[in-house]
Amino acid sequence: MRRPRGMVVGLGIAVLLGAACGRGDDRISAAVSGGLLDSADQVAFGFRTLVTDGGLLRAEVFADTALFQNQNTKIVLLRVSGDFFGATGAKAATTTAVRGTFDTRSSTLEAFGDVVVTSVDGRVLRTPYIRYDRSSNLVYSDSAFVLTEPGEREMRGIGFRTDPNLSAIEVQRIRSGKGGTFTLPDGS
């Protein structure tokens, strides 16, 4: 017996919604009701990918759910985490976020919602949005941020550019800081 395609698609969406509601996970149901699932070419659960540059591992990205769009050139990620790696291959930092996107053509990653980047030596950057560019190996944003370092040092600002290890941060506008010193560039 042949089932109409609409019935099969409807059943698939009902199963996804049921699974999301059964786990108490409103992010998946929000993605489904927000139309993300409708525009997906493919859906994957337990997603993992590597971002490399010239054979060098730059990042490893994980997501609970991945929605492939635009002929698999854009991947929308839900409940994202990942690791950044330095030039020697050692882990430099970890990142978590509510949602993200991965552009497979340019290997550009974006993370949205409660983004936290934690370097291996204890610096923590919190912001609502970051963008990682593989070719320059930089993390940047034009959003507000809070950077904390061991020893109760803290800097608040708007807009930054940094390496994934958070060791060389360039700030667009500092709002406040406490517990340390910093050097202004020449001509400031």
C-alpha cells in the first residue's frame, strides 16, 4: 500500500516534535515550528565536523542537531560546542553556544546565544555572538562581551578581535575593567 508523501512528512515532523517534547527540549521544537526544519535538505543528530587549514586542525565542532541547507553549503547547528586548536595541534580553547552556523564553502563558523569561549589557561569570554574565520584563525564580534581572567581581572566592552586562545585581544570599545593593566596601542 502506498502512502501519500504529505502523510509521511507529517508523521516525521510529529515524531521529531514528540521526541523533542518528551525530552523537555524546547529548542528543537522552536526550530521545527520556526521553519528551520522545512528548509533543511538533511537533518543530522549527533553532528561532528573538523575545520582544517592546509592540513592543520583548527577546530572540531559538535552539535546535538544539524540542519543542512542551500545544497549543504550552510549548516544550522543547535546546542553547539567545540574546541579550537593552536599551530602545534594542542587544544587552545573550548566554546559553547545555543545555536550556530557553519558555511562549508569558506569554513566560517558563527555562534549565537550565550556564547562562552574558555581558553586552556583560564580566560573566559562571554558574548551573545562570535564569528570564527578559518583563513585568518581569528574570532571576532561587534557585540558586547565580558572577558574574565584568573586573579579576578575583568574587562567589559563592545566589539573585539582575538586569536582562539584569547591571548591577543583587540577591543573596539572598552566599557569598564578591573583588576589589571593593559597597554594602549601607539597613537591612542
